[in-house]
Amino acid sequence: MLTGDIAVRNLMEASTLMEHRFGAINSSEMTTTILRRMHIERIDTQVPVAVIYICAAMLFFGAAPVPYGYYTLLRLIVCGVFAFAAFVAHERKNQVLPWVYGLIAVLFNPIVKIYLPKEAWVFVDMGAGVLLLITAKMVKADTK
């Protein structure tokens, strides 16, 4: 059996076990219990500060005329950072930010590309960079 199949089977078994033991419980409690059963203590729900600043710098640099390969790399990194930031914002119970981050992740996704004129991408790059810097405190890792 493949590793992914085993993980899915374990999740299904844990879900069934939880329903039999406790009846209907909310999904957050079930997820926590399943992860503990699988010996995963927590999912890190923080975006490292360096990742936020590097991504924002790449977005600002993307407003300049650079080779096409840079934009492909930019799409890949920005999509990943904003998708993970959407997950983190959702886990922190933010109501609007996950949707905004998710929309930006979709806009920058490298698989199904959204084509805009270069002039529009300049505004999108700058806006996404500014948004990331302004809202960084809501998703970044604590620096203690």
C-alpha cells in the first residue's frame, strides 16, 4: 500500500473511532485528536518573518522589467507563501484575510496562469507586496 493510502486509511480509522467514542464533535477537536493519534503534535501555523520579507521584496522587484523566468519563479513562490498565509490566517480565526490571501494565491498560481498586461501586473505585484507587509503581523512567527 502506498504511504498516502496508509495516511488516508489512518485518518478514516481515527475519524470513525472519534465518532464512536464521543459522538459528533467539531472538526477542530477531531483534527487535533487525529494528529495526536498519528504522533503529530502540531502543525506549525506561522509564516517565518524572513519568508514574508523575501516574498515582498520579490514582488516589488517583479514590477521592474526582468526576464520571463523570474516571473515564473515569482508565481511559484508567491502562490505558495500566500496559500500558506491563508491557511495560517484561517487557523488564527481571521474572517477576511484568508479569502484575500487565497485570491492572491489563485492569481499567482503557476499551473493555470492568469494573463494580464504588464502594466496591470505592476499594480498587482506592488499591491500584493504592500498587503503582505501591512498584514504580516497577523501571520508571522513570533520573534521572541
